[in-house]
Amino acid sequence: MIFWYSGCGNSRFVAEAIAKGISDEMTFIPECDADNYEIGEGESIGFVFPVYAWGAPKLVEDFVKRVKWQGKAAYVWFACTCGDEMGHTHRDFKAVLAQKGLELEGTFCFQMPETYLAMPGFHLDTPEGAECKIFAAKAKLPQVTEQILAHAKVVDEIVGPFAGLKSGLIRKGFNANMSDRKYRAGEGCIGCGTCENVCPLGNVRLVDGRPQWQGHCTQCMACYHHCPTNAIQIGSYTAGKGQYYFRDEYKTT
Ligand SMILES: Cc1cc2nc3c(=O)[nH]c(=O)nc-3n(C[C@H](O)[C@H](O)[C@H](O)COP(=O)(O)O)c2cc1C
């Protein structure tokens, strides 16, 4: 089974490609309310998610911690997507899995187009840069699929500089301050409801034709990136920064 989460589609693309390659099923973490998971005989358990603040998204970690994992997995792996670097995601997620009796053996990292823009200094990739990352990820997928099928012991990670600080203090601050108070729909909002439809957590509700955020946001930025009129802004740092989400046509181009 592959447990996955994605805000803007990068990790969904990777999860679907791996699922196809290894002929496995997928479960979308935000929609899985099971408290027990019985691991089948010879079953592999995989997780696919974007890196948020140099770690696994809190909702992914919380999911692993909540579920009672029964039985022994034949192989435990995860694949993360990140704009640049994953800090100590491997070390930290391995520890979360270990607490639950899941022994991580395969770690895979895909650089994909950047989605985080809500702070100064964070920008989208250029269209060429985004295209290069998607091209490289597609080229890497067959090898990763083979390694998962072979239950290979792999640590493929892009740690990056100052990882201790980023995956430590900064990540802690990010997880403690995940709020949607700064999300706004401006004049350009046409009340189409795209934001409501794309939010992976059902955190956006259209009230009198305007989006209202319900207070359990993960900062995935799907509402911002998918808005057809670019009317959604997050504080004062997203204006003019452009939009990106993984479109179906990228699979074939
Ligand atoms: C809240 C947030 C935090 C992020 N933190 C990181 C990070 O620490 N390192 C990094 O390289 N990319 C970071 N990114 C970029 C995403 O990991 C990357 O774009 C990912 O592929 C998005 O996946 P998705 O489309 O499945 O949501 C972050 C993106 C968001 C929205």
C-alpha cells in the first residue's frame, strides 16, 4: 500500500507513477480515518509526500503515529518531493516510523517545482527550471520503481546546508504556526469554488460566493496556485509571484 499526500500535485504524480510501476494501491492520507492497519503477508508499505519545512508534513507524521500498524511489512519506503532540499527528513521520518515498529529501508527524493511562496525570499522556478525538474523526475522514476520492487536498501537524500537548524528550530516554528489567518480572496475572486474543490483537507468553504478558511490549513498553497484569477493572496508576500500546480499534460510532455 502507498499512503500519499499532495497539495499541488507533484507528489501525487510521483505516487501514481510508482503505484503503476510496482502495481500497488494508493490511499490518500487526509481521507484515511482508519486507526488500525493490518499489514498483509509480504506487503510493502510506502509513503509519498512533499517536504514541508525540511521534514514530512505534520499531518503525515500524525497519521503514522495515530495508526496501529499490525504485522510486519516486507519493505518500508518513502519518496518525498521537494523544491530544493529535504534537510533531515530521512532521519526524522525514520524515527517516527521506528516508534511504530516500521523499519525504514528505502528513501527516495525527487526535486520538483517549488510551491512555497508565502515568505520573503521564496519564489517559483522559472518555467524552464520547472520543466527540467519534471524531466529529471520522470527519468528517475523507473530506477526508483525497480529499487522498491527489489526491496533495496537505499538512502537517496538531498540534505542541504544548515539542516540541523532548518529541520530543528525552523521546522518546529513552522509546525507551531500553521495558520490560515493570512489567506484572503481579493477583488478578482469570481466565486468559482476552485479553492474549495482543490483543498486536500476540505479547509476552504464558499460562503456567499467567497472562500472562507476553516482553521486547519497545512499551508500547501493549493488554493493560491489553482485560483483561475490569481485572486487569493497569503499575507503580503505572494503578490506578483505567479502560480504553479502539476498539470496532467506534464505527464506526457
Ligand atoms: C508549506 C511548504 C513548505 C515547503 N518546504 C520545503 C522545504 O523545506 N524544502 C524544499 O526543498 N521544498 C519545500 N517546499 C516545496 C515543496 O516541497 C515542493 O514544491 C513539493 O514538490 C510540493 O509537492 P506537492 O505538489 O505534492 O504539494 C515547501 C512547500 C510548501 C507548500
